[in-house]
Amino acid sequence: MRTTYGAARAKAKRRLFKRAKGNRGGRKNLLRTVKETEVRSGAYSYRDRKVRARDFRRLWITRLSAACRAHDMRYSQFIHGLNKANIQLDRKSLSEMAIHDPAGFEAVVDIVKAALAG
């Protein structure tokens, strides 16, 4: 007699159904639908990880732009000055600094202004 439903297949199905928990209707208990749902959800997850990274970068740039305006400087000038001054802080840490450590951010802005001037 031929084996149609061995231990490996059962384990694979259990794994799929476990990942599909919380879905509605056939998406949680019909094998073919679960497979389709999981493939699609994986694609969405991959795509949206990239989108989330993009959104955070936009947020940091917006925050930095506002902080730079408070110090009479444009964002683009600030970034150019950072590169000229060879300051290798990323936008995330700079935006956190602008919010939580205004004095430290002002020191960075002064260094950037000096690099742009001279």
C-alpha cells in the first residue's frame, strides 16, 4: 500500500496551519487556501519591511529639517556640512539628538557651520 500522508507531510501541514492562525474562514483551515495566503503574506511582509524603513527615514529627515530650521540652516546645507566636517552620524541618531539632547545637536550644528564657512 502506498503512503499518502506520512509524518513529514503532517509536520509540514501543521507548520503551515500554525502560521495561518488568526486568519478568517478557509484561510485558516483549508490547505490550498492557507498556502496561497502564506505566500501572499510573505510577499507583503517583505515589501512592507522596505516601506517601513523608507517611512522611518522620511520621519528622521523631517525632524532634522525642522531642527535645522530652528538653527537658521536648511537640511541640505546641514547634510553637506556634516560630510565636509567628516561627521559620520546617521539621520536616526541625529534626529534623536535633536529631540532629546538639544545642546548636543546645537554643538553639531556649530561644527557644521564652521565646516561650511572655512
